[in-house]
Amino acid sequence: MKKMPFGGSRRRERSVEIATNGVPAPGGLARMARFCEKSLREAGFSGWNVSILLCSDERITALNHRYRRRREATDVLSFPEEDGRTGEPVAGDIAISLDALRRNAAEFDVPENDEMKRLLVHGLLHLAGMNHGRGTGGVMLALQERLLDTLQSEKVFRETRK
């Protein structure tokens, strides 16, 4: 088993664990975990073991530099348990910068709830082995949009800003 960047637990076949680092925990973490589970089921996966870290730009910049050699903040990073794998189960770690989430929501004039769902689904699809680079990228982004459309009424956390 590959060492995970922030030590996600791999106890059960179907778990979503959420932690925070350097940011206050938003309300609704249980709803966020349920949203991830619904997204994975809707995408056709039956097994998953996912850890999600909600953090600041400072923390995600450090992770981005350490694992991707990029000294900049990003909105979401995914660390699959096994590089290059596709299929079942979906396993690994996702880091989301709440600072970047707020900037994205303001820039694209969308509710923070919708932006969080987009970042979660995007990260989950990367854990499933999908990529949005050249060639097959359209498949990943099409599935992402289908999932977001299907789950559009879901609330994942209490918003603090518009």
C-alpha cells in the first residue's frame, strides 16, 4: 500500500473521512461525507476509502510543492492510493483549500456549496484514475458535470459567505 500524504485510514471498504488543518471546520462535515458517497455510487463505484483534508492556501501550497514541485496554491489535490490504477476501489487522499474555494466561488459567481461539490467530485474522479489532460479529459469532465447535475440539490456544508 502506498504511503498517503496525510495518513488516511484504510480500515473499511467504504469510508469517507474528513479532517481540517489550519482552518475552522465548516458545518456539515457529515453531509459532505454523504455527498462523496452518493457521488461515488452514482459514478458506478461500489468500494471506496477516501480521506479529505480541508485546509488553507498555506497548507495546500506546501503539499503542492512537496508532491508536484509547484510552489503555488491550488484548489484541490488528489493522491490516489496506487498511481496509474483505474477501477475499484476508489482510494486515496484529497486536499481542498477553503481559501481557494472561496476565491473560485466569488470569481465564477457561484455559491460556495456548489464550488465545494465541484472540488469534491473532481478530486474523487482523480482518485478513480481519471485525468483531464489531453485525449481522455473530456470523459472525466463530462462525468463530473453529469454527477454535479444529478446531485445539484445536495447541500454539503453551511456557507459562511456568498
